[in-house]
Amino acid sequence: MTPVIVRLDNTILNRRRVANQTSRKLRVAGEPPAGQPPGRRRYVHGGVPSSTTLRSVADVRHRPSLAGAFALLALLLVIALVLASSIGATDVSWSAALAGDVTARSILIGIRLPRALLAALVGATLAVAGVTFQSLLRNPLADPFILGVSGGAACGASIATAAGLSRLPGVVPLIAFAGACGATGAVFLLARRREYTDPTRLLLSGLVLNAFFSAVILISFGVSRQSDLTAALRWMMGTLFGATWSDVALLAVLVIVSIAVLAAIGNDLRMLAFGEDDAKSRGVNVERVKLIGFITASIVTGAAVSVSGIIGFVGLLVPHLIRMMWRRDFRFLLPLCALGGGVLVVLADLLSRVVVTSSELPIGAFTAVLGVPFFLSLLRRNR
């Protein structure tokens, strides 16, 4: 009797062992364990939640921090706008303007407020363009100015100055915008090779065109009139002097449209960050995404540069700071970078007006003071 009992015990143990192995395989494949209805929750080995479940839990945990990031940056932007519109060479208050004081209303509503809003829009534009170029090229050092977009706008403005067109209102910004669009087309065509856009060729084309634009700018300044050089140099260093409500309305429309377009391809840009081959395997039309993203970011950059001049390092500095503090997902980077860029340029414009009371310093100088050390740290980190 004893051998029979032992054989029966061994048979039962073997069946239990096979059942446990089968259950583990089903759990690895994502099937629920016995007794649990299907479709409720996916399991892996040992009953641990799958990667999909963990990802959804992580997203839920990140939501409060993202909401806090939006709220914090929006609050900082409102504070910066209030400070920029309240502080200046002339001591006026919003209470006097709301009470009907004509001088206070003309200064606050006619000069300072549109300038502050335009600074916020320019900063948002440059930051959004910067994060787009970095995602497209998968290069942390990509920037609208490195790719030659701003150089094309500056080249157009310098040619208009040399031709004596700077005295006509609205002509220099229009020609600067045309120059930015022309530079965008030239860089994209130079980077195309057999229906493929090489990110490395994009950067090299931008660098070469920047050198060419710099030569054209120097020649244009050499033949320009002395009376026109002051305004041209001030524009080259970045200034928001003479901002109008029409500039604010036009740039606001372009910013909203560009963010909407980039958000529509945001998921494809997020896939592109893992590599072009991986994105293609997931069904992403890589060349179409490159074309839409590059043209959208370049056009809106040209519009911003045409009204503000060259304000460097915003598109490089803000996206990296946002990534370091919050999220790397492109869909969340767009609005966060827009808010952060607005805060940076509004505060830089405020400092340019109040640091020296007798004159107005260039905005690009203050952004460069922050951007150059950060740029060098990125170069050192990527060595």
C-alpha cells in the first residue's frame, strides 16, 4: 500500500506543479488568474500590475504636479505682466488710469501694456519653436537662431535699412519676415537628400547660411546711412520699443495657430524622440511630421523676430529648464514652455528698461547673460 500511496502523492504534486506553471504563463501573457473576470486588470508574473497599469498610475500621480506647474507658471506670468506694466521711467498707477487720468491711460494702456503682452508672446513663440526644433532634430542644442531662421530675418531687415526703407512704417518687419521664410526654405532644401531630411544636414545648413547672412548684414550696414544705423543696430540687439496693439493681435493669432498645429502632431513628435526607425515602425509619417513641424516653428519664429529683433537663447534655455523641473513629454512641454518663455522675456524687457534710467538696454543682452553659461554647460554635459 505504501508504494501506491507514494505514486499517487507524486502524481498529485506533478499536476499541481503543471497547473502553477500554466497559471504563471497566463499571467505573463496578460490573462487574469483563475476566478477573476477577464478585461478587468492585466497581470504579469507574480500578480504584479503590467506596464500599462503602472503607466496609468504614474500618469495619475503626475497630474497634480503638472497642474501645479501650469498654475505656478501662469501666476508668474501674471505677476511679470503686472510689474512690467506698472514700473517705468514715469511714475503712474493703474488706479489713476482707471479713474480716468488721460496721461496714465495713455502710458499704461497705450505703451506699457502692449509692450508687456508682446514680450510674453515673443517669449512663448521662441520657446515653443526651440522645443520643436529640439524634438525634430533630437539635438539638445537646436535653436531657431542656430538653424538660420533669425539670421534670415536679420538679413532682410539689414537690406531694407540699406535701401532706405526703414523710414516707412511696417516695411522692415515685413521684409524681415520674408527673410525668415526664405531662410527656412533654403535650409530645408539644402538638408533634403533623396526625399529624406537629414537632421545633421539641417544643422550644418543653418550654420553655413548664418555665416552668409552675417556677411550680408555687415555689407548692408557699411553702405547704410548713418541716421538709419542706430535703429538697425537696436533692432539687431532685440527691442520691443514701439510695440502696438496690432502687433500683439497678429502675433497672438500666429502663436495660437502654431501651438494648435504642433499639438496636433505632438504624439508623432513624441514617437520621433525614440528614433526615426522606431517612429516609422509605429506608423508615423516621419517626413511629413518634419515638414509640418519645421515650417510651423520657422514661420512663427520669423513673425516674432520681425517685431522684436533678435533675442537669443530663449528657445534653448526655457525648454531645458522645463524638462529638468517637470516633464519631457512633448504634449506637456508646449504649453509649459510657452508660459516659461513669456515669463523670461517679460522680465528681461523690464530689466532692460529700469537698469539704466537714461537709456534702454537691449533685451538680448539679458537673455544672453543667462543663456551662454547654460549653453556651455550643455556642451560640457554632451562631451
